[in-house]
Amino acid sequence: MSTLQDKSKNELIEEIESLKKDVRDLEKNKELEQINDLFVGREFRIKELKDKVKELEKGKNEKGKN
């Protein structure tokens, strides 16, 4: 009976360790998603600023022609 209990105990320990690893992986994924959101937001902002620069340059060039 002791061997059966030891086996069950070992299986539970392995399952707990597996669950702990899963939790760490989920936390890391969440962190990566947050970083990704920041980068995506940054890229959109860069695009907006580039478009604004082009718009201002176009306006400046048109004023220079008149």
C-alpha cells in the first residue's frame, strides 16, 4: 500500500510542478502581450507623426510655389 501511496504522491507532485510551469508560462505570455501592445501603439504613433511631417512638408512646398 505504501508504494501505491508513494506513486500517487509522486504523480501529484509532478502535476503540481507542471501546473506551476504553466502558470509561469501564462505570466510570461501576458507580459509579452503587454510589451507587444506597447510596440504596436508606438508604431501607430510613428506612422501618425510621419504622415503629419509629410503633410507639413507638402504645405510648405505649396506655399513656396506661390
